[in-house]
Amino acid sequence: MAAFELPYVMVPDYSETLEGGNWEAHHPIPPGGTSCESLKRTGGAKASIEFGQVMDQKQSAALYLTEKHGVTAARIPLPIGIRCTDLFYQTLEEVSGASIPFSLRKNRGRLVDAYGDAHKYLFGKRAVIYGEDDFVLSMASFLLETGMQLSVCGGSGKGEGLKSRLLDLVATNHAETPLIHEGSDFKEIEMAAMEKGADIFIGNSKGYKISRSFDIPLVRVGFPIHDRIGGQRILHLGYKGALNLLDLITNELIRTKQSLSSVGYSYI
């Protein structure tokens, strides 16, 4: 938003509250975040951008602002991967009237180049994704961009249309149709993974037991991450976030292949 020189209110803003500093006195709730006064001003906004396409429309803050105050709303996917991040920046261009800054276009170019570098390791690999519905939807889009296949997609909520949106996504990418579970639990995900097969699990720490039982790597992303340090610093949004995810997933697959190799090769 700052790159487009747009003043904004972000809800929620946990950029400082997930990780506090070293204080002299204990704070039960870390300082920072969006104030109530800032929230009160959102009725006068030029536009609102809501990251969420699967959520219940009755819970949509963007649609509430439209209904009550006439604020133009854009409901778009979480910006994970090239397609979804492109859509986010195109939306900012429309709102601001400015072109996407050169610094962001450079980041996109690096990401495109990295897709090419990683393609030989990722193409055809089968992924199990689980978590909050909109996270699963955007993560699925990102993985298909890299040449991976979706094996199982497990959404935690009961929103509006995760399955239909995923089916549209795989059809657009001419990809194999995954097993899709809405409002799923980990037993359902485990059974689906046994049926479809998988090379990697992608989601929060709660999937560790399943990945361990399958002896398949888990890339931890989402919330919560409680069995590794630094979960609050994992970047997965925007072009830089997608590049970070690409490295994590590719290197985990390479590590697994090296571990299973009889010679433990060091060059690929």
C-alpha cells in the first residue's frame, strides 16, 4: 500500500502484535494493531479490499461497508503466487490511479525466473494442502503455477464454494482433480492422502502426525505453527512471499530425495 502511496487502515493489523520486543513490564496483549478510532473512519474510505472469496458473505466487512456507507468493495484471493498477487496489485492500480512500482515488477521477474529454476524438481509432485479455506484456495493456485499437482485439499471451514472454486481452478489449469474436503478433519485428510498418494504436505503444525505416519515431508505454513521457532516470521504473501515458499517447498523435496538416496548425493 505504501508503494502506491495509499493511506490505509488494515484490519486486523498483527504486524507487531505476534512478536513483541523486550519490555520492562509484561503486556498480556502486545501493543500495536488497529485502533477503534481508525475503524470508525473506514466508512469514509474510497474503497475496501478484502482477502476472502470463500467466507460467508454475511461476515464480510467489505460488503458491510458497501451496504452501509457505499464504499466500493473488491473481494479477491489471498495474494499467494503470481496470479493472485497480480490481481492484488492490479486492484491497487485501479484504486490509486498509479502504475505498479518498478521495485515490485523486479520482484515479479525474480519469481518468474525462480519458477523456471525449480520446475524440474516440482513438476508432477503431488501435494496435500490443508487449512483455512481461502488459504487452501490461493495455495492451490500457487502450486499449480509451479507445475505441481493437487492430491488432497482440505478446508477447515464451511464457507461458500471452496469445492466449486477449486474445481474451476484445476479445470482452468488443465490439472488433475484432487480430492476436496470441506469442513474436514485430519482423519479425513489422512484417508484421502492414502487414496490419492502424496509427495509433500503443506499446512500448519497440526498435520505433523499425518506427515510422520506417511514418512512424507511437511512444509509448515499458516496458523498455528507450534513445533518450530519463527512461525510468525514466515512470509508467504506477495511476490517475495511466493519466492520464499518456492524455496521452502523445493528444498524440502530435494532434502527428502537426498535422504532416501543410497549414495546421499550432493550435486543434482
